[in-house]
Amino acid sequence: MSASPEQPIFGRLLTAMITPFGPDGKVNLTEAARLAQHLVDSQGHDGLVINGTTGESPTTSDEEKRELLGTVIEAVGDRASVVAGVGTFDTHHTIELSRQAADAGADGLLVVTPYYSRPPVDALEEHFLAVADASELPIMLYDIPHRAGIPIPETSLIRLADHPRIAAVKDAKGDICSSSVVIANSTLTYYAGDDAYLLPLLAVGGAGVVGTSTHFSGLQVRALLDAFVAGNLEQARQFNAQLLPVFRGVFATQGTMMVKAALNRCGFDVGMCRPPMGKVAPELLERFLRILDAQL
């Protein structure tokens, strides 16, 4: 897979897609295909991330991950990149999931920082390198210290960029200055991992977003991206101002819970989240739906 300034390696607009469940609690593959097609064909997406944390990956089995990934690739893989979330806190398991994703036909891998165990820097780098060495697919590192427990240090990111298959970062560090340093000193393609950081990240050399609110706001985020790439910064700023209530509103409670609740009210049938996540308070959902009606 090649990249260019015009078309970054995984595209510019990606969503970390939720995983639909049926009334029986099983993965609803039919609705997954329908949602993937909607995002790509009606919401302007270049790609999707499947089996990420927004997809409730800590609650799905390896077999469920394989089936879901295969379903989405069959549905949209000819016209959008499909990146498979494979990161765990176990290097060997992550490698197994990476091979499973490659066999399914994924275009790339999302590898999160091993969470909870907080490995030291040398072990953290060895983990990412081991996964990269074991796969032929390009890798997007997922830097999200407030969930993983540790950041990926700037110096580590710059060193890891020397590996031919470590290509990108989903940046949820919340530190634009740190991101700027890595972008300026590496070839890594940076994607905002927090929707509200998209425009600031673009300003320092980022490429796009792996979004959550983009389940609903894809067309508007696409317009923001197109305006920025075309050099129309004032228009990009206006789109960003319009979208900020959506970017923030989706996280008025846990993001996956909010997305699923709102999708269920918008004509989809994606079911509930698996425990321990629960239901969105009615007043929070109604407030978010009002935001969507007003801003999109």
C-alpha cells in the first residue's frame, strides 16, 4: 500500500466502528455490513477501523473478531481501507491476531500500547517491533496514555518509525506539542484519535482522523478535511466550530455507549453494549440527538 501527500496510507477520514450485537448478544454481522456500507458510501469515509476499543474488542472473542473483520472487508474492502485492531497486553496474542487479520485481508493493523501492565520503554519498543516483524501489513500505533496507563515516548515513536511497516499513529495523547515534535522528526502519518483534535493536528502536519462522532458527522468532517487540504483555512475553521458540539457531545458519557444509543435512534439496529458498559441516561441521549439535529 502506497501513500502520498494527496492520499495518506489509510486515507484521511476513518471511523473506529462500533460492533453491532443482536438481541441474543451475538455479533450482528448483517448490521455490521450495513453500517460499514453506510459509512463508506453515504458518509464519505476512506476507511474503517474494526475491532478497536470503540468496537468493544475487550469483550469479543478471536473468532468473533475474525468473522466481523471478514464481513466488513467483503462489504467495503474494495473501496475503503479496513484496519484491524489487534492490540492486546500480550505480545504473542497480538501477533496471533495480526496474522488472523492478514489472512482475512485487512489493509493494516491498529496496535495499541499494551495496557495495564505499563512495560518500561525498552520492553514497549520491543513489543511493537515484534508485532511489526511478524506481519507484512502496515501498522498504526495507538498512543492513548489515559487508557493504556503510559504514553509512547517521543523518542520511541521516532525510533519505531525506522521500521518499514510502522507507518502511522492514532494520536490520543492530547499533547499537540509532542505530536508536532514526532511529525517533524519522522515519516509517521498522524491521525487524530480524539475528534476535537483534528484541526489542530492538521495544522502541525497531521493527515486525518480515526473518529467516533464520525459515525454521524462523516460528511461534515470530510468537508473540513477537504477545505484544509485545499488551503481554505477559514472554511476549515468554520466547519470545526460547527462540529465542536458534536465532537464533545459524543463523549458526554462513554463514547461507544453514546454512539450505539444514537444509532439505534437513527434507523440502525446495533443493540446494546456488552457489560460492564450499560445504557445511556435518557437526558444525555436526547441532548446529543438535539446536537446532531442542530449541527449536521
